[in-house]
Amino acid sequence: MALSPGSALAIYPGSFDPITYGHLDLIERGSRLFGRLVVSILRNDKKQPLFDVEERMEMLREAVAGYPNVEVDSFHGLLVDYAARRGATAILRGIRAVSDYEYELQMALMNRRLQPDIETVFLLAGEAYSFISSRLVKEICGLGGNISGLVPPGVEARLRERAARDKA
Ligand code: PNS
């Protein structure tokens, strides 16, 4: 039986190192489109994240506390296998600029080939957030720049703490 969007489960996967207001905007809009939204962090031993998976999950949980149909999780291995195990019918991704498109298109087509039953759904980033990336936020904070308004306050505090610790 086909699921209506209102009852469908979607996975919003990513690194979220750390969550930004751009991610949160997508989560808020995704939570209105899908019955349940699972924000899930890839456990990737090859990447060198600033925050470990548990810290990133904590920050995500704090940020999505106001959305009752949003859950935070983590996964390893193939995204489509995880999505199928969770019973998801959609993968949610955001596109900020044309530069995101090529990478996202390639992943979406590959994921469709691997698991044709799961659709990738793209939302365009809100204009106010389209220039925000976790990488830039980390760089700016590490160099002493102002990151307020780019990430939730709890994330900002952790980033500052980390930058101070790295300097000491
Ligand atoms: O936020 P990111 O780092 O751009 O997210 C990338 C992510 C986690 C969505 C992507 O790397 C992924 O799905 N990795 C899981 C492994 C996998 O399924 N690889 C094949 C993708 S076609």
C-alpha cells in the first residue's frame, strides 16, 4: 500500500559536524512534509570530524527538541540499506547552490539504482541560510570570527569552547 506523505518516514542523513541553522531550517520544513523525520549521522571512520558522533547527536537532540515527529539517530554502511531497515520511503537532502547539485544528483541516482523504492526529496535551502556550511562555521570560529546567528546557541558555545581549548 502506498503511503501518503503525511504518514511517510523520511531520513535526513549527513555529517552534521555540527548542525547549523541551515540544517535546522530543512528539518523544520521536512517535519511538516513527512509524518516522521529521522535525522541521522553517518558514522564514518575515514572522516576526521571536529565533534564525535555522540556530541553531534547531543547537539542535534537539543536543536530538534521542539519537533515531536523528529528523531535523531546514527548509521554506518550504505544509506539506502539503513533507510530500508528503518522503513523509510524517502531520503531528504538540501540544495544550497548549483555547486551542491552535481554531488547530490550523483548520490540520488546511485541511491535510486541501489534501492528504487526509496525516493530522494530535495528542498532548496532558505535564502537566509544558503551560504551557511558547517565547514565555514568551524573555520570562522577557529579563527576568532563571529558565528552568532549561524548555529543554535548551544552549538555556538561548544564551538567556542573547542576553539579556546585548541588555542590553549
Ligand atoms: O552531510 P554530508 O557529509 O554531505 O552527507 C553525506 C552522506 C552522509 C549523505 C553520504 O556520504 C552517505 O550517504 N554516506 C553513506 C554511505 C553511502 O551510502 N554511500 C553511497 C552514496 S551514493
